Amino acid sequence: MRILIRADASPTIGSGHIARCLTLARVLRKQGSHVAFACRQLPGHRLDALSAEGFETFALPEFYPGEDPQQAIESMLPWQADIDALDLLLEDHAEFDWIIADHYGLDHHWQTASRRWAPRIAAVDDLATRRYSVDLLLNQNLSGLSENYTPLLPEGCRTLLGPRYAMLREEFDCPAIEIKPEARRVLVNFGGFDAAMQTHHAMLALVDFPELDVDFVAGVDNPAWTQMQALAQTRPNWRLHSFVSDFHQRMTEADLFIGAGGGTSWERAALGLPTICIAVSNNQQVNGEVMAAAGAHVFLGAREQVSVTQLRDAIGFVAGNVYLRQSLAERSRQMVDGRGALRVAAALADAVLASSHATLDGAQLLPDGPNSSLNKRNTVHE
């Protein structure tokens, strides 16, 4: 298959859209597909990193005429300008089998126009707030409910809903971490940019826990980097990192995680890593609440509403309660098995083969085997 992924990264957008699409891209390439990325050259873009991994990339403009550079993450892009820019880049390129859009700013107008380059369009979504003109829609969150999408989708659109389809790197298909009687190691991360400075917020809350061994992972472009450096230098058990290449390993060694409610939620769940979660954007709020209701993590709410004192109290409560941490681990592990990207890749291949009047041998692509319900149902909601 030939697949084009349209996604962006920036301090406002975050890096999660690129991260989860990259996970899927690696799976697809391993299965023999050609995968390309089309991304805008926004501050913090990932075009160079994607190229370094061997993916074909198409660099779209940083600015479009009349666009507000300060617009919110969920605001619509000038879709025609985006299509026109992509049209210039894709001139004389072979048709794609799928275009996958993981972008809150692209709705049915863009999706309809993009069919000039591919017969099938997919959307990766977290919101259910706009119309879609797609053949497949993926929402990996517990809050992604079929009834929310029914009035927004065209007839015949296939939906993959729930954390069963969470696109995690293959190392998260692994055993659960050990829940120790006493929590000693804490890992703090609020994404690749942390424009909301929640890592610094967590530092202030952790000052009163000298017995805890803490790793803070925050990009060097973090707005509070200087303040965090000064604080970390006063605590022998604290380590501040601008980047780590062994994040998964650090997660497996941690007893408690403090972080945001984005895609890392499912990585933590796959490991059974007890978590205190704070929503750093509006789109993380509902899923954070639903996961908390399911007993999968401790959710403190939106960042604007969480004081240092509240976070400090939550850290003391969770770190000091082994039974709570065991329960959080067990509940979260029930949601995710680390094989979501394989299921999504299978659904993409299924559609291409079906259009050629072929049948998919599920045993080759689906971790659930040839009788998986993914092969049998048009709409799947776990």
C-alpha cells in the first residue's frame, strides 16, 4: 500500500499527533507499505526526524494567507490553502491507497478535496465535533462513543473506537510493571513541549518529598527551563532531562507517573503504571474523566484548576497507598494490550483488498486471528 499521513506538531498542537501516526507508520512499513508524511513547517515540526527514519516527507508552509498564528488547536485551518500547497508538492506523484489525517483543523471540506490523491480517506480523531467525509474513523479514547459520531459520518464509514485501537510502540506489548509496597521512583512528563509549564508545577509539588527519586523529562524549549534547572540543582534525588532515548525503560522502572492526558495515557495503561493525570488541553478533559471513572488513573482535572497544594496532596496519597496503586494498575491494564497499531493496519489493508474483491487472511495481520470481530463488523466499539 501507498499511504500519506497529514499531521502537524508545534508547541500549540503538541507532538502527540505525529507520535501516534509514526507508530502506525512503522508498523505499515514493516508490513511492506510505503508511508509518507505531509507536515507544516511550524516551530517544533518533526520533518527532519521523520526523514531521518527514512520516511518520505512533504513540507507545507508555516503560514497561510489570512491565518491567525495564535489560533487555538481546535480551530479550522484554511483548508483550500492547505490543499493547494499539497497539490504543488504531490504533482506527478503516484496515487496513494489511503490518506490519513490526524488533525483537529481539517474537516470534511479538506477530506473531500484530498480524494484527488487517494480513493480512501481516514481520520484519527479525539473530539467528535465536526463533520467528516472519510471511509474510516479512528478514536482510541474511552470517550469515543459510536452515538457521538453517528450524525457526523457518511454512510458506510467504518469506525474503530476505544483503547483497543490505541497506537502504541511495540515495546508496550509487554508484561505489567511490578507494584512495589513503597513508591520510591517517580517519572514526570507533560509531552514534548509542555507549553503550560506543568513540569515546573509538579516540581513545586514534589519539593516536600525528599525521599522520592524523580526524573523530569521536559524539552529544552520548555518556557520554565531555567527555573526548573535551578530547582533540580538543589535536590540530589532529582534529574532534569531535555530528552531521553530510553523513555519506555524509565516508565518500567517508575512507581508513579505524573503527566498529561494525551497519547501517553495508553502507554501508561499498557504497563499498568499508576498515574496522576492533569489535562493540559480541552481535548484531554473528557477522556481523563472517563478513565478516572473506570478506575484507571487519578485525574485532578484541567491544569488551570489544579493548585500546587492539590497536586502535593495527591502525590502523598497515591505514593503512600499500595492498594490504590495496585487497583489503578489492574484497571488500566484491562483497557490496553499494546496491539492497537496492528489492528489499525489490518483495517487499512482490509479495505484495499476488499476493493480488489479479495479477502483478508486475518491470521497474517490481526493479532486476534482469522475469526476476529474486526473482520466481521463494519463498526467496532470496544
